[in-house]
Amino acid sequence: MTFVSVAQATRRLGIDAKTLRRWLAEAQLPLHRHPSDGRKKGVSAEDLHLLAQRHQRSLAPLPQESPAPGADELPAWGAARLSLPERLDALQAQIAALQQQVTDLTRLLTQHRQEPAIPAASTQQAKSASRPSKPASPASRSRPAAKPPRKPVHVLPRVEYGPEGRYVVTCPKHGVLPLEPDTPEWFAWLAQQSSFRFVGKVGRFTAHHEWRVPRGAWRAHQHIRNHSYTLRLAPTQELTLAVLEQTAAALQAHLR
């Protein structure tokens, strides 16, 4: 018996699988299993010719086609490209968490400035005053020890709900800006920013501009209990205080 699969039979008859099964049932012809693979079903070549004659169909020849690779046979580089957006999102969330920590540390250092401590070397200098000092070498006179400059800390702009009941926009370079939220000046300022820190009535997060979105959408990132959370905000033209407060409340819910 020549085995013809269901797919091949439907192609040669020019019908779908449902019609093929109905014709077999009407003719009381069974489906056969493949001789070597019991999972595959089909008909014999004799039954196929009988169905073609009964329904006045001409059998079309099957084209020689190479089997298409399955979803699990994709090249390794194809699977890597599919996972690339997820990896980029995870990296952005980690960067946002680090920037948030730097911002919080900078704010704490600004609010709680420590007084300069009395150097412990003064006591040693008082003791060594009574001792004869050794003459300094010429090399030490000509080349004083220089400390390497500290790297500047990147501070993000800040939009904060103040105790006066109004929102204040603070720039790291220019201080408090004369901006009223939800005004044309507000949206013009947002269009020039890549990220900022929002401290609202019920929560806080760091907003980042999405470079892959043509319309300029924003995302909110927050690091809570060793987990990074990301929520989609809105395009620059629609990023109002109501959207920011609603997103802060949604992120704050993870602390409960």
C-alpha cells in the first residue's frame, strides 16, 4: 500500500482536511497510520484515486518542497535577536535603579552635611613640635603630593511636591525653575530632558525617555525590595502631573 499523508491528499485533491475527512466518512474509507511513524495519518493511493473519481477531481502533482524548519530549529543567532529587546529592558531597569540610588545618596549628603572633623594629625604635630625636625629632601620640596580629582556625581533634575502644596522643578545647574506643570513651558522643558526624578504625594520614581519610541514616550523605573519595576508612562505631549501621580501610586502599591 502506498501511503499518502493527509496534507498531501488535500493538496492533490484541492480541498481542506475537514472536507477530506467528510468524503472518507461518506465513502466509508478509513484513515491509515504511517508504517514507521504511528503519529502520522493518511490514506492509501487507491483510496485517493477512488475519491478523485467519485467527486470528479483531477489529482494535482505534488511540488518538490524542502521541509520548512520548525520553531525549535531556528538558528542560534535568531533566538538571540528575539531576546535582545528583553535584555535591553532589563539593562535599562538596572541603570535606572543605580541612578535612583545615586540621586538618593546625593540628596542625603546635601541635607545632612557633616561638620569638618578635627584632623587627628594636629595631636601628632603638637608632639612632634618638641622634636627636632629632619630637613626635607629636595624631591619632596619640588613635588608635593597631589590628590586625584573626584569624579562629579550625576544629579538628575527633580520634580517634587513641596510642603507649600505645589510642585517645584529643580535643575542641578540652575536651581529652582519658574515652571508651572501642565503648561507649554512644562512640555517644552520635558522635550529637552532624557530623565528626571519625580517625588509625588504618594510615591516616587525615575522617569526615562525611550529612545526607541518615535513619538518620545517615557518609562517609570523604581527599585523596590531588590526588584526593579518598569511602567509605561506617556508621550512627552501627554506627560501631565496626573499621569505621574497615577504611576507613582501604582509603584507604591508594591510596598504593601
